[in-house]
Amino acid sequence: MPISMTPRQILRPVSNGWISLTFIIAFTLNFIPWNNKALTIHPDFILLLLIYWCSHQPRKIGLSFAFLFGLVMDIADANVFGQHALAYVVVSFLSIQFSRRLSMQNVWQQAAHVFILLLLAQVMMVLLRMVGGASFIGLGYFVSSLAGALLWPLCVSALQLPQRRAVKDRYESSSST
């Protein structure tokens, strides 16, 4: 893998309030009643955020939050209890494990990894439903993984907005006076 020689921007520390606000927005987007077509392509916004925050801030958002959010989604969707929780914890664990690899790649390469993680979560949930006696949902169910991967660059840009505020270097300010 070639080493990128493009300069990277140093981001400011993220606040707990910003992380909380992003999850409130994601829960709102997940709970909006979508129509049939939008429902099939609508990604799991909670899982997208878990992937992002677990890979960028693993000390603030980790497996316990993934488990808790998964249980909330199971209750909200009236699914098998623990289905989302298990998928969220596995994907969050993998996000934390691959966080260094993700940070060295451009956003479209990250999107490919995110696609695999989202697809893994959906496959786990379908398999758990099938073990419980449900029939196979169909391949159209997995389109939302692709939609989530395509939204990844937009998510990264939006989630890093508060961290990209310009920071005046103390040497620049002292040399101009």
C-alpha cells in the first residue's frame, strides 16, 4: 500500500455535546417513517455513526454504547431482542480494531470498508431472523449497505465540521505584532 504524501489536517478535540447531538440526529433519522422505496435504501444511521465514532474516538464511544444503542433499536423496531445489539457490538469492535487502517486511507477507500461492515451487520441480522424462523427477506434488503457506503464521505465531512475550525497558531499571531 503506497504511503500518502498529502498533508493531513490536525483536528481539534471533539466535544461530548457534539457526539451526543449527532446520535440524537441519527436516532431521529432512523425513526422517521419512510415509505417503501426509501425504506429499502435508507441506511442505518446509528450504525454509520458508531463506525465513525468508534474508529475516530474509541475512548469516548465504545462497545458499551454500541450495545445500549442496539438494545434501543431492537425495542424501537420490535425485533428479536439483542439482534441489533449483537450486530452493533461486532461492527463497533471491528471498527475499533481497524481504526488505524481507516485513518490512513482516503474517504472512498474508507467507504469500501464501511460497506463491508454495514453488510456484515445486515447479514448477521438476517441470519438471526432466519434462525428464529423467519423467511429470507431478499437481496433488496442489502441495498441500504451500499447507500450507507455512498453517504460515508458526506458523513465524515459533516461530523468533522466543528473540529475543522481554524486555530490560530501562536507563532503566527506573535510574528504579526
